[in-house]
Amino acid sequence: KQEVTQIPAALSVPEGENLVLNCSFTDSAIYNLQWFRQDPGKGLTSLLLIQSSQREQTSGRLNASLDKSSGRSTLYIAASQPGDSATYLCAVSQTGTASKLTFGTGTRLQVTL
Amino acid sequence: EAQVTQNPRYLITVTGKKLTVTCSQNMNHEYMSWYRQDPGLGLRQIYYSMNVEVTDKGDVPEGYKVSRKEKRNFPLILESPSPNQTSLYFCASSFRRDWNSPLHFGNGTRLTVT
């Protein structure tokens, strides 16, 4: 059974700092991996989706990488801003059951002034 | 505006009183799914639907029912709610024919069962 882990559970950084969020998964037979952002009282917003054949995806200040063989993905946020404060979740879909996503429990990020 | 709409946003009910949480999407998505989010457990899939009249169980289907009579709607039904179903519920949708399209979420329904 796929398990997805995100460490740390919470992170506080000063504004302007570059940071990395981690996501690890136990079964490397994944179809894709998605990173989401969740703001308090809101739903999840998809940030980046990396297909299993890809190594990374970029959107603005965000860069996500994928290393299937080691079961890891990282989300790099450059020049962090207070507006980046949110909970970040990763989710993987399995080969053969792409309809089923397994989520991590998230990293709560606070960017301070 | 492309969106997934859930109603109600907040619901307080008593044990055993049947309730329905509605979900509607305006993106012509084939795939829809329900999740519950609990502290320390993350999001867990309850049910999903590949298309009209096609539904299947996720990881935690016990105590829930769904139906997909129209492409845009995917209601979640709790026939006899219990306190352990107190949770934050999310509906989501995506293009099924492209599993590499992102998942779109509603804003959630916070359910309390007393």
C-alpha cells in the first residue's frame, strides 16, 4: 500500500528565503505526482503536476522535482513571500489505478516579515 | 468561471439524520471524487466516479453513498451519520481521459455530527 510522507509538518521562514519542501513515497510505480496548496478554510489548489516520465516542472517561483527511484519529490520555493503561507500537500497516483490519489499530511509553511 | 461548487459549507446535524452534500462542476469533467480530511490522517478518498452511472469505492467508503446521474453532479449521501463522520469533506474533479490533468477541488464542507 502506498504511503506518502511529508517532513517537516511545519516550517517557519523569514521573507525572501528560498526553501524546500519534501515529499517521499514508498511505492515507485507512480503515474504522476501533484503538489497542492491549501489555504485555511479553502479547498486545495493544484500547483504543479509531474508525470512519471518527467524530472521536474516549473511555474513562476515554484519548481518541483521528482526522483522515482528514490521515492522522493521536492518543492522549491524561491524568494518566499508572506502570501506563500499555507499548507502544501503532495499526492501520488499509482500506475494502473490512476484514479486513486494518495495524499501526504502536508507541511504548514509560515513566511514571516 | 471554472469551478467545483460544494454545498453547504458548514453543517451541524445529529446522529442518524440523513443528509446530502452536493457537488457540482462546470468544466465537463468526467472524473469526480470525494475526500475527507482529518487531522493527522491527511485526505482520504471516499468514493470516485469515472463517468455517469460509474462509481467505485475509495479507501474509506463505509457509511457513505454516492450517485452520478448527471455528468456535472456528484452528491455524497450519509444515510445515518455518526460522530466519527465529523470531518472536512472535499469534492474534486478532473478530465478522466487525461490522468495527467490537475485535480480541481471545491472549498469544502465542514460537517459536525453530534
